[in-house]
Amino acid sequence: MERFALEAFTPHDERLEAVTIAPLTAPGRVQAAIFYVAAGGRIARHPAATPQILAVIEGEGLVSGADGAFQPIGPGEAVFWVAGEEHETVSDHGLTALIVEAEGLTPRR
């Protein structure tokens, strides 16, 4: 077993507004991180570089996919975006989510 501390940082990226990230993996084929979206924050619309899952741990927000229509999401819920799919996440009250990105990633059905 190897324990490690989560080291969160606020990236300088115009797509991220009031977002802090705590990476769980080193850069590589699989990326996993905890995203903290503060109240009023957002991950602006952009294409998924690889298949991606966002699973909400705490809080609530709205997510959109290719059609741009927002849908509510909360704790215990997740969303999957395919590679290249335009998507966005916003939160009025804040949310914490686990985001996993990897080639070949598929959601459990």
C-alpha cells in the first residue's frame, strides 16, 4: 500500500472558472483527478480529448453533451463523454467530482 496526499492546485486555463484540481495519477494513458468546482464555477465547453467519466461525489451541478442541453447531476451520478464530444459542467452551489480519462474507457451499464 502507498498512501499519498492530494495536492490540489488551481490551473491557469481559460476553460476552468473557479476550479481546483487534485490529480490522482501521474500523466499517462489513464488520467484520474478530483475536481472541485466552486459555487458559480464551470468547466467551459470543450471537446473530450479521450473518453471521459465524471462522477459526482458531493454537491450538484449541470452537465451537457454534444447537443448542448444541460441536465442536472448530483452525488452518486455519473456521466460519460466519448472522445471528441463537446461538453460542459457548471455548478451554482459547488460540486466535487472524480474525473477519469483513458483510451478505451467505457461506462458500466
